[in-house]
Amino acid sequence: MMVMMMMMMTMMMIIIIIIITNEICAMWKQKAAEMIPIILVISSTGVIPTPLSQSLTRLNLHPNTYIQMQKSVILGTCSIPRNFLNYK
């Protein structure tokens, strides 16, 4: 049951990406467009999915971009208990 739901969600995402790509081509009068997924699911401990680093590489972004993303997430996670305890 769960596998079937995941497959349906994946298919829906692929269809949405195709629709958006076609709309971008029509809007900007381009012959082709490519969607590169950036999955911003970073755990509270800073663990990043492998496809994120691959996508950042395909976009020719600085190699340390994902490290900066990890730092932001970890600092955000640390601020939650600080705000709760009113500690600055």
C-alpha cells in the first residue's frame, strides 16, 4: 500500500515537472528547458540527501554551498531551545 502511494506521488511529481517545463518554454519562447530538482530536505542534524549535492554540481554552484546550507540548518535547530529558554 505504501509503495503504491509513493509510486503515485513520484508519477505526479514527474507530470508536474513536465507541465512546468512546457509552460516555461512557452512563456520565455524557448525550444527546450531542463528542470533540475533541488530537494531541500535537510535533517535537523544537517544530513543532506545525495541528489542535492548532485543537483548543485549540475548547476555549477560553489562546492561549499551545501556546507553553508548544513550550517544554517544546524544553527536554526540550536536556536529553538535557546528561544524556548529565552537564552541569548
